[in-house]
Amino acid sequence: MPRRCLLLLLDGLGDRACPALGHRTPLEAAHTPHLDRLAARGACGLLHAARPGLALPSEEAHFALFGYGPEEFPGRGALEALGAGIPLEPGDVAFLAHLDHAAPDGDGLRLGPERPAASPEEAAALASALPAVTAEGLRLAFHPTGGLHGIVRAEGGASPHVTDTDPLARVEPVLAPRPWARTPEPGAAARTARALDAFLRACHRALRDHPVNRRRRARGLVELNVVVTHRPGRPAEVQPFGERWGLRGLSIGSGLVYRGMARHLGLEFVPDRDSDDPGADYLRRIRLALGADYEFVHVHTKAPDQAAHTKDPGAKVRAIEALDRAIGEAMEDLTAPGVLLVVTSDHSTPSTGPLIHSGEPVPVLLHGEGVRRDRVDRFDEVSCAGGALGLVRGRDLLPMVLDLLDRAKLRGLRDAPVDQPYWPGDREPWRVRE
């Protein structure tokens, strides 16, 4: 039976039927002989990390796929802060943030039609000009993480139960930070919203007349005059992955959120930069995974998701085909005895329409010794719906992996004080000699 699991995670792989592709999804339209070969020799199904129809962000979907519940999720801001090496104390909150351009709109601001670009020098100069603000007993400051992106850290007993100020869509008004209507910490949430409002106002004042923006206006470029925030989070204790599942785990990827999630869950992490060749990037990561001495390896690529965000279905087809070729290059090792291969995605990313992500399930396949073979011979959203796995929920995946690794504990057995799902547990031999 397999001794280790490789999870090939093709981010944003699922999609909707596209008129430009003959009412097929990009995955249906793509030429994927290697993924199809795996489908024909394994078990297929559909997967949703929570429930069909719910559009999940990558971080929440991954959290479920790694076997954790939504009540344990710390918020994306906290994960990206961890990934960027920004320390967070128990009373701190981290907001995802970036600099943007917004035009006057009555007594407010409205984001421009395109997200502006800036040189590294411009971004650094503007970030360094953003003030730290103390208000409502909290201290807020911007910490750059790359380009125009950063983390706003709120220290001193802040609450993450504050609404986003980033509308996450162009030509929409910048939003006011407000406390949640229902929160177990209404006082802290209200103070945090007021403090964030004061901080964002101070940032706007510092940016609008900054020399960088004066020079941009003189060159006919839009100014970077506003900081917008979303998806706050704060650190929380969580059971480490190895303790929960009994597997030594590794994650290989490129994003700060995946580095932060690995640190949060106690997985090792190997960072690998993205280039303009997603196939070469993914083949390199697969080879790193095959050579790593871990029982569970998560191999991530953002290529399908990024292509879908361009709203060009053809670009997503090309990204999928590049990844299929990479998998084909490593096929012999991926299908070797001792390997349980899982290929799936975290969510659907529509390459048409206005949505960022959508709620359709994604295809999933399992390949390895002992895996039941069904009659599916193509790896796509429609074909896999007829597979033996049926509809898999995110938190089902790790128990299925334990089962196929012959590591699933028979329910009711207790070989350790903690009722873990894996076998053998943390046993203590009985000693006869005194």
C-alpha cells in the first residue's frame, strides 16, 4: 500500500461553462492527456471544501482540506503576517492592505478603473511615509510585504470583527470600517473600527501631497492616494498538523499566505518563486516533493487561478495545458508504488463574469495501489461527477488519505490518551520489570 501522499493542488482549477469555448469549461476544453490517464487509472469525484454554492477564498478552502474547521480559522490577515515574518501578539489584529488610487466621489472616494502600478522605489517611498497612528488605545501601522501590498497591524487589544474598506472591485466606493452587527466583543470591534478609520484618514493625508504623487501627476499617472484593507485576522492556538493527523507534512508554494498557513499549522514550507512559465515552475515543485522525506506533501500552483482572473478563458486553457505537461514529465515517479497521488483544487475561479471565485465543486482524483478504479476517463468537472468518489467535502480528504495509507484507526480503539484518528498513536509500552 502507499506510504506517502502527494497532493497536487491546482488553485482555481474549476470554472463555469464558457460560451467562447463552446459552452465547455476551460478544463474540458484543454488538452490534458496526462491528467486523463490518471483519471482512467484511479477514482474520481467532485470536491467542495465546504458546501456547493459557497464561494471560498483559497485560505479557507486550504484550511478545510488540511482537516481544520472554520471555527479554528484565524483570518487571512494573520496568516499573511505570519508568512511575512511580522510578529503578532495575542491582542494584535492584522489587516490585508494595499495602496491604491481613488478619485473624489461626493464626500468620499471611488477606486479607479484599473489597479495602478508603481516602481519598487515609488512603493517603498510611499510606504515609508505612512504614519503610525495611536487612537482608541490602539496603535496601527503599515508593514510592506511586497509591491504596493502590506499588512496593517493593530496592537493593543484590537478586534478582527471589522468590515472591509476595500470593495474588491473597481470603480466602487472605498468603504467605511464598521464593527460587525453580531460580535462577542462589541466594544473592541467598535474601538477598532474607529481607530482604523483614523489611521486610513491619516494615510490619505500623507499620500495625497507626497512628492512621489506630485511627480506621478506631472507625468500623467494616477496618484496612489489611499490605503484599503480587508480580511483581518488575529493569531490563535491550533493543534499542529502532525499531532492531528500523525503525518509529517510539507508544503511547497509561492504565496505568503501558504507560508503563513504552514507555520500556523506546523507544516514545513519550501518557498518557490513563480515565473512566467507555470509548467516549469510546477515540474520543479513536483520534483522537490518527490525527493522530500515527508509522508504528506502539498504541491501548490496558482497558475489556473491567476489566468482566470484575467477573464480570458483561453489563457486558463493554456495554463492548464502547461501544468498537464509538467505532470506528464514526472508521471513515472508520481505513479510509482508507495505513492498515493491526489489531484484537485481548492475552489472554482470563473474566467467569465464579475465574481472573484464561485461556488461550483472542483474535480478530484485519487491514484495509487488499492484505490478503486471507476469508469471515468477524463479529468474535468463534468466527467468526474460520474466517478466513484461522489461529492467529497474538504474535511473528508485527510481521513480518506489516512485510510489509503493504511493509517486509519478503527473507531473505538484507544491506544493513547488522546483519541487521534490515525494508527498507531502515541503508545506507551507496558513494562513488566519494576
